[in-house]
Amino acid sequence: MIFAGFAWPLLAAGHINDLWYALPLIVAVSMVYSATRHEAMEAILSGALRIGAWITGFMAFFFVVLFLMSSSL
Amino acid sequence: MAKASANAETNSAALEQIEIDLKDPFLAAFLAWLIPGAGHWYQGRRHKAVLFFVWILGTFVFGLYLGEGRVVYASLRDNDRRLPYLCQIGVGLPALPALVQAARKTPLQFPIYEDFMAPPEVSQIPNQEDELDRLQKRMHRYWEFGTVYTMIAGLLNILAIYDAWGGPAFALAAPEKHKEDDEGDGQDDDKASKGSGG
């Protein structure tokens, strides 16, 4: 309801909560993918951080693009 | 025994060479499929075994929880081909009860443990609401979340299986002295070096 005052229909719709379900998947995918690329734990963790940031950035970019498209329509 | 070595990049960008004994790659790959991380445990790569076990199995179990134990089921019926199961079976043993439940769901037998991983009833009559419709209507988006989580867990385990078979993607060919030592089982070395393609 707080968001309803702002021009954020997507957030106000309550669907934002579903995005949290992406978080464990991003972490799991980053960790497992990085573990298949490296052997040392330190390298795995730093690789996972990099991949996780990349996936998050990728998703955030398309979130903003789709949000702007849906708002302007 | 197959061996591979990996360049592990540390924070200081220094290269640390780690030698990996893949033991029997095919057995390791089979164990990795059966239980996520088991293949790596067999190879003595304990930290990766724990990592794969926790994250892959955790993702699968969480997906199963979201889907109330119904999103993982095997069905090749004409009106319900459960193709996501082809991905879910990637986690191995944890997804196999679905096959048992599918085999037991006959007019003469009933699934065990209620309907856990059992294929839901589907109607042969078009547009008639059946158990699958009711499940999807009740769970709503959690049906999809559960399906996606369990599918991704299975697909991630395929990466882990490949890692158990061929070593990490950044692996290099084993050092010369080891190649000489392992002339007797040179085939395994070839398999190990295939993993160096990444």
C-alpha cells in the first residue's frame, strides 16, 4: 500500500514478492556453475560472486525495460 | 587413474595449480548422478561434494516443498506428457520415487505415501476439470515455481556430473611426469583432458 502512492503499478500489484524466489536460484546457479569452472574454494566463491552479479544485473536490466514498457502503455 | 590439474585463480590473480585425481571418471559420474556430490566425495573432492549436495539438493527439495510434493512426477500419457521430469531426473535418486509411483498408479495398485510424486488423474474428456487442473488452480504460481526449481536442480546436477567426469572446465592437461606414470591407463587421461575445453 505504501508503494501505491508512487507511480509503481508493478510493485503495488504485489508481484514484487515473487521476485524473491529468484534469489535462491541465482545463488544456487552461481555457486554450482562456478564450482564446475574452478577447483579451489576461494576461486569458486569469487567466481560465484561475479556470476551472481552478472545474472542480477541482467535480470534488473530487463526488469527495468519491461517495467518502462508496461508503464508507458 | 585419470588425473587433471586446474588453475585456480586466487584474489591476487596468482595462479595456483591443483592436481585432481578423478579416479574412475565413469563411476564418479554415475555416483554424481545418483546423489548430487557423491561422485566428488568418491574422488576426494570433499568441499565440492558438500557444495553440490547442499545447493543442488537444497534447490530440489525447496522446489518439491513449494509444489507440495506433486510437481515431480513421471507421466507419458497422451494428454499429460510431463516433459519437465526429463530435467528433474537429473538429480538422480531423489527423483526416482516418481517412477515407482507412476508404476504403482494402476487400477490394481495405489501410490504409497499418499500421492507424493504420484501422477495426478487426468480426464480423457476435453474441458472436464480433473485432479491436475485442481492442483494447478490451488497452488497457482507455486506449481510453476516448484517445477522450475526442481528442473533447474536437475540441470545443475548435469553440470556437476560433467565436472565429476572430466574435472573443472579450467583444467589443464596433467603434467608430463604424470602422463608417463599413467601410460598404462592412457585412455583415462584422454577423458580427463577433454574437460579442459572451457
